[in-house]
Amino acid sequence: QEALAESEELYRSLFENAQDAIFFADPETGILLDVNQYGEKLTGYSKKELIGKHQTFLHPSDDSDLYKEKFGSAVRKKGGIFRNLLILTKDGRHVPVEISSGGAIKVGNCPSTRLPSTRSTTQAFPAHS
């Protein structure tokens, strides 16, 4: 039990302190389930504002079909790297990103809880503080 708690604490620390934006979304619905601090910084949205939104919310609405297809491809292929994409920030800016997905993963003992993790990186990110 103690080892599990330490493992969870280590994971949470790595997730929250990563210098890349990390988003977790349900692979079947595309609904955002979690985002780290840098994801908040990149988008300008708080975690509370992002969780529960569809992953296409992060991208320009004109291209929502493209982003749904990329997300579906990452889930089907168990990951992938997608270049030359855009994140739409809260203040309306389009930030170029590269999205690297590890595909679906199982969390805990619940086989229906599978999350693809997405890491977005770009040279256009604001400087690390």
C-alpha cells in the first residue's frame, strides 16, 4: 500500500512539473480528464475550465474534423507524433505545436479507464519561468 502511494505521488509530481503541456483524454469520447500546469500555461485556461471539454476545444474550430481524425488515429495506432498543428489559446492566439501521443493506457484496476496522454511542445511556448 505504501509503495502504491509513493508511486502515485511520483507520477503526480512528474505530471504536474513537466515542462511540456500534458493532457489526458478519454480515448472513446475525447473528453479531457486532466491537464498539467504547463497545459494551463500554454492554453490560458485553468484545469477546471478544461476538464470535461472535448479535446477539439483545444484547437481552431475550423479544423475540428482534422483534430478528431488525428485523435482517433492516435488511439487506433496506440500513439503517434503529429506536427504542424495548432492550439487555440483562451485569448484567441493560435500556437503552433507538435503533439506526441503515447496512445491508450490502463489506469488502476478498472479496464474501462484508458487514457491517451498527449504532450504538446513548440518553440512558440512562452519562456519557462
